[in-house]
Amino acid sequence: MDDTQRLVTDGGFINDQLGFISFGEYRLEGHPPMSDLHQTTDVGATWERLEVPIPEEYRDYFTIAEIPTFHGTEGTLLVNQGPVGDYMGGKFLEEFTSKDQGKTLSFAGLVHPDGMLRAR
């Protein structure tokens, strides 16, 4: 990561080597906002920005990644709606799955925070 100072929105380690840190949104002029999620596999010595493949129809809404949860190498990542997000009343999150400790993420659908209601 560079020397820029940013606010951390979520962060933590999954095990003694694997950790994640989220800085909320990443914005480039002329582009939709993106999740600013980073991963380390070496106890924080190096960090790599992860590509969260947000479907085009949701890019203006879902931008704030939480720290994923894992069972072995399989995990789930939730992405919250950002500051301008009001998709379906602002009540849904995006859900992504990973089979390789977060290196690649696949969109699984939308989920209500209580986990009882899904939209696809």
C-alpha cells in the first residue's frame, strides 16, 4: 500500500498469515466508485488490492467491502451500499464467494442483512 493516509472501515486477520483491510470506496475521476479491499498473505508485510467484481447494474450502489469470513479456503464477502447507495431502500448487501482464500471472488447475489431474504 502507498503512504496515503486513509480511514479504515473494516479489518482483521483470518489466521496467522491471512488478513484483510477495507478502506471503503476507491474513486477515480470518470469511473464508478470501487471497493477498496486489500489482502495480505504474509502477516501484513505486503498488501495487494483485491478486485471485487461488482456487476455493472450495482456499481453505483455497492462499494464498501466488509472483511470476509472463511471455513478453510472457502469464504463469503459482503459488500455494503456506499454513501449514495439506496438500492431497494438501502437494505440489501452484495454477497460474493471465494474458494481460494479471497484471491478470486464470484458474485453470489443480494442478501438482506438478517440473512433471511435473498434477491437475485
